[in-house]
Amino acid sequence: MINFDSTSKMSKEAMDSMLTTVSSMTKGFQQIAAEATDYSRKSYEDSTAVVEKLTSAKSLDKAIEIQTDYAKNAYETFVAQATKMSELYADMAKEAYKPFEKAAAKVSA
């Protein structure tokens, strides 16, 4: 009977760990999706504004200046966004691993 109780307790702990992991991953994916949506919206708005500026440019030099500024800004924004997304993925992985880390500590103790 003691063996059944300990097996039942371990199964419950494993299920709790799995549910905690799934919950944290769901939250992480929601954050990532929201961040990607915001970035896409901002990127679209920026490119639309640049097209408007380009159509109103009075000279080729001005058009090249507008395009150069846009390319520089788009690159910097992309690098910042990629860094932020990688941090979100890393945080999500850490949160998802925490319940298993606790379980492994219990087993090794």
C-alpha cells in the first residue's frame, strides 16, 4: 500500500509539473505573438510613411536620403526586435523547465 501511495504522489507531481509547463509555454507564446503583431504593425506603418515621403520627394537626392534613412531605421528596429524575441524565447524556455528542475532536485536529494 505504501508503494501505491508514493506512486500516486509522484504521478500527481509529474502531472502538476506538466500542466505548469504547458501553462507557462502558452503564456510565452502569447507574448511572442503579441510582440510579433506589434512589430508587424509598426513596420507596415513605417513603410507606408516612407512611400508617402518618397512620392512627395522633389529631387532624386531627397528620395535617396529618405530611402537611406528608412533602411538604417528598419535595420536597427529589426535587430532590436530580434534581440527582444530571442529573450522572450529564452525566458519561455526557462519558465517551462523550472518544474522539471524542481523534480530533478527532489530525485537527486
